[in-house]
Amino acid sequence: MRYINRTDLMIVARNSGKLMVGIGIMGLIPIIVDLIYFEFNALYFIIPSLISMGIGFICIKGLDKYSSNKLRLKHGMIISSIAWIWACIICAAIMSLTSGANIIDCAFESMSALTGSGITIFSDVESLPQSILFFRALQQWVGGLGVVVMIIGILTKPGTASSKLYKSEAREERIKPSIKATLKQTIKIYLIYTVAGIILYLLAGMPLFDSVCTTFSIISTGGMSIKNANIGFYHNDLIYFITIILMILGATSFLVHYKVIKTRGKSLVRDLQFKVMICLIAISTVVLFFVSKIVPIELLFTVVSAMTTTGASVQGTAVMSTWPSFVIIVLMALMTIGGSSGSTVGALKLLRIITFFKGTYKHIREILSPEGRVIPLQISGQKIPEKAVSQSGNYITLYMICILITWLLFCLFGHDPFKSLFDTMSIQGNVGLGLGEISSSLETPLKVISMFNMWTGRLEIYPVLITFRAIFEIFKR
């Protein structure tokens, strides 16, 4: 049976055109910074961006007859997978032309920024042009909501296509009845927190350029800094505290943010994911404080960074490598869990973890209960379908398989097993904290597989599997 035919490919190509145009526009924005700092690299931003926009317009106009064809979820998932790869290619081309770095390193950097992984391949980011530093921050900010989500929220019309593309990036929450209205409200909330973050950093004494770039990377839970020492560069507890607040905001569901004003803050208290996240942060910080000699503010910062999958840090990899193994293992657990669904975080996400454990507990109760008794599965008073438990279990299994395979490859190349596991869990969860195994000296095959991990982690695996299956169908003929 053929799952993908010529019409499917044309639908994918036609709808991918709009995303290519959007990616091209994104590539032109840093020219403003280039002109302000007189770097004269504008041409390097213009050429790849115009290529992306040109191919996008060709796809839109040349395949316009397929615009009336119904977009299905499989199309949305393939389009989403392609969009992230295409964005990575265009952004890598811009970065390579501007910085002179090799294309593989630039592709790694772009994939890390776009997916919010936040691990940099450059040993000295402060030597990069200001326009590139801003571009990395912008990629994180756009990728925080999702490349596809951000673009369809601005460029597309309401309808089925928007709905399918929205779901293709593993998003289900609706603030408003329509997807288009939901996206507008989501972007509005995102912008408000971004402006608030910039102002707070300015008040804390951070320069304007630093404030903008840092806010972009933190509210998106990307964590890729414009400083070699990351947030630790500023040696300012107030900046650390502002960053902690922004990381938690970024890791909280946009639906909860939307309800905050209407419920006078009660939506935060009532949200199970938010309560679990705060409890895990509090308990982990207290426990780790008593088993280590880490400075409290630095410990809290790192715990929040791991839990929210931001990856921002106040201590470098050399210092973190000396921390007790127990501390590192707890951080690994937090990086795997992640924050709330419907936010900017990566990893497994709290709702999936809660659903899995609730389903397991329900199964235990059913075995112990009298025969024939039906035990409902509920989270925050809402009934959860049985298939949600199996779907959560399936995803957790796939997620762990991805980590296992990459970890084995790191060990095969002779890397330290413990540090490699930490870094592997970090890239799969789009976190960004590391123990030093991932650097510019990393073997090229491992850079490529790491990019794959970041890609699958951000798209939550299934769209990538669907895309690979579609490619197999094409070549099978």
C-alpha cells in the first residue's frame, strides 16, 4: 500500500513555500544590527535569505493548483520536519559566510539555537560579529515557539492548514476556539514577556544589546548566551534572579499565562504542571544544597535551568564537572522531565510524565479492586483517554532509545561514559547544560548525530519518523 503519492508531495512542497519565505524574512532581520555596528556583512544575510524566499515563492506560485487540496496531519508533520532542516541550512549558510566557520559547525550552531538546545560549538562566542550574536538569539526566540508555529501565526490564513501545521509541532492547547486566534494570543503573550525581560535586565544594569539577546534566549528557554561565561559573566545576583523568573515563565503553559489575569493568578496555583514543576525545583534545590557545597543561588539557578530545559549557566563546564555525581544525576533527571506542555520547553514534558504515572497507578488499582470496577483516569479534574497513557509510554520509550543510541556512539568514539550520558540527555532534551564532551573538537559524525538528536527532540520524534517513512516510500518506487 502506498502512503505517499505525487499529490502528497506537491501539497507538501506548496505549503513548505510559505515557511521558506518566512525563514528568508527571519534571515534579513539581523541586517539592522549589522548596519548599527558597521560590520558590512549585510550581503551575507541577503543572499541566503533571498534564495530561501525565491524558492518559497516558486513553490507557492508554481504549485498553486494544489492550494485547494486538503492538508492532512501527515502533510503537516512532513512540512514541519522539512521546515526545521531548511531553517537550519539557511541560517548555517548565513553564519558560515559571515563568520568564516565551516558549514558543519555552523549547522550545529543553528540547529542548537533553533531547537532551543543552547549548546554552542564555538569556543569564543564573544569574537563573533554582533549581528551573528543577535541572529543566534533571534533563532532561539523564533524556535522557542516553533519555527512553523511562529510563521503560520503571522503569514497564513485561518483554516485547516493552520490547524494541521500547529499539531505537527506537538501542540494541542487552544487559548481561543480557532488555531489562528490561539497563535495570535500566544505570540502576544510571548512579546509581552520579552519586552518585560528586556526592561528588567536594563534596570539591573545590563547593556541594551545584552538585554535583548539574553531575553530572547531565556524566555525561549534556549539558553545560548552571547558571553563565553554565559549568565555567570555578569556576576550579579539580581540578574540571576531575573533569569530564574524568566526561565520559569518560559516553561509554563501559555494557556495558564492567558488565564492569569482573568483568574487573578489562580490559574497558576490550580495548574498541576506548574505545581509539580515548582515542587521539583524546591525539593531538588534543598536536597542538593545539603549534599554539596555549591553556592545556593548558583545551585537554584542550575536546577531551574535544568528543569526548564533552558541550559543557561553561571558556572562553566569545568566547574560543573567537579560537582558530586549525585548532583549531576539529579540534574540529568530534571533535564529529562522538563517543564509544562504548551510552553517553550523541550524534554519529555511534565504532562506526559504525570499521565504515564497516573495510568500506571490506575492499572495497579484496577488489579486490586473488585472485578468489573471502572476506575477513571483524571488529571486536574479532567478525564484522560486510555490511549493517552499508551501514547505517553510509547514516546518515553522512543525518547530513551534515541538517548541510548547516541550515548553508545559517544562511547564508541572514546568519550567519557558518564559525561557523554549527561551531554546526550542534554541535546535530546534541548537543554544546553554540558560537561564538556560537546565542543568544536567533537568528531564530525557525532556532530551530525547530535544535530539529529536536537531535531527529533524538538519535533518530538514522530514527525521525523513520518518524514523518513515518506522518503522510503519515494525511493521504494
